[in-house]
Amino acid sequence: MLSELTVKGMQQEVDAYISQYKEGYFSPLAMLARLSEEVGELAREVNHTYGEKPKKAEEAENSVENELGDIMFVLVCFANSLGVDLEQAHARVMNKFRTRDKDRWTKLDTEG
């Protein structure tokens, strides 16, 4: 069984992987293009799995899980290349949702 990996640990693991290559991280614009490409691949997979567009027989097997993993990898590369701590970014966005958006959605009834 794998031990739990923190976001900081993921950022460190990806950085160690990328750091072994002379090319290093792509530019921010190239990273954004790669992220957009991966999101498009996720959209295609979701459409095949849950939508009305069945996969063609000659198309390779894939999964939503694989596509989300690809997105996470590129997102971590993007953050690392810009010096963004994703744990801090997550904390800030959750604070925003807990304050600004706290009454935006209908809460589940947690009583009895």
C-alpha cells in the first residue's frame, strides 16, 4: 500500500523528475497549452464514458482517472515552474469559498 502523498510531496516528486533533464520546465505559455490539451482529453473521455458519444472501435482504451492524473502532473509542473505552493493556493481558495461563497449553495440538512 502506498503511503499518503501530500500536495507538497507531489510538487517535490515532480520537481525531482523534471530536474533530471536539461530542458527543465516548459514556458508558462507552453504549460498552459499543455494543460488545455489535457483538459480536452479529459472532456473527450468523459463524453465517451458518460455522454452520448461512444468511443470508436479503433480508439485506445483510456480512463477518466488517467486523464485526471495527466492534468495533475501538468498542473504541478505549471505551479512548480512559477514557484507556486499549491497547498497555500488551496488554502486561499478554500477560505474564499468558505467566506464569499458560504451562502451561495443550498446546504444539506445536518439535523436529525
